Amino acid sequence: MIHILRATLFFLFISALFPAFYAFSSLQAEKDKEPVIDEVVISTTNDYVLLFATVSHCFTDEMLEGVRNGIPLTFRFDIRLNRIQRNWFDAKLIEHKINHTLSYNPIKEEYQVAFAEKKQPEVTRSLKEAKEMMVNIDGLRLYPLNNIRVSTPYALKIKATLVENTFPFSMHSIIPFTSLWNFETDWRTVEFSY
């Protein structure tokens, strides 16, 4: 009878711990994910080839805390478009570097996202919305459509990098954790033809 009681208590103890262990391991797995460009869409208008892209798993709690404490956060997107030439080197058509910078105004309690590809920054009170703006390239005009050759293969390459902000030398000793923010995705290549 005592053995059955002990076995039951042990089973109940393990059953109670399993959900907590599962939740912890799921949270840890989410934190361990590397930043990646996971969505790339190439589209056209009457005049231009357009790029839509998204970066995932690129924010840490430390980064967001730094932003709330006045440290701007800048993502740089490196974008290359090549015309693929069989049995020869690819022809480089464009090479763009565009920045998205997130900053916080504690007086107005607003996040501002400045884009290299747009004239005006976007302002929001929602951190979630600011993060979405930071990681999305939304309809970037890549290349004039009239310069695209029909039935010719092209390769678009894109990667994202967290740009190290340059602080005065004395600030690096006060804010040493900023070096832990560094990330760079792998190049993502998408081949297409028109």
C-alpha cells in the first residue's frame, strides 16, 4: 500500500513539473533562434521591380531595454540584384544598403522608426508596431522594369545586420552590453525571371 502511495505521489510530482519544464524549454528554444530573413517577395508595378522582405528573431529584451533608455537601434539591409549569365560572371545591377532606425521618446512615450527608403519617419506608441516596421521592407523600388530582360534569370540577395552604434569612448565603458547585441543574418538568395 505504501509503495502504491509513493508511486502515485511520484507520478503526480512529475506530472506537475512537466508543463513547467515544457514551457521553459519552449521559451528557451524561442530565445535561441537565430535572426533570419524568412519572407522574400518580388513583385512588379508598371515601372519597377519591388521587394518585400521580413526578418524574424532579431530582437532581444536587452535591445528593447536599451531603446527605452535612449540607445537607438539600427538594422541595415544589404540588397544586391544580379543578372545571371550562364558560363560567365553574373552582371551586378544594383547594390543597396538601407537602414531602419528605432528610437524612443520618453517624454511623448512614442517610438520612431526612420527609414532610408522613405522621406518621413513613422511614429507609434506601440512597441509591437514599431518592431514590425523595423523588420519589414515594404515595396522597396529595386530596379526599373524597362531594364529587365524577358526570360532572363535574375538573383536577388539580401541580408540584415544590426549596426553597431558608435558611442563616445567613455560611453562604451558605461554601456558594455551593446556589443552583445550584434547579429547578422545569412544571405538569402531568390532567383526569378520576368
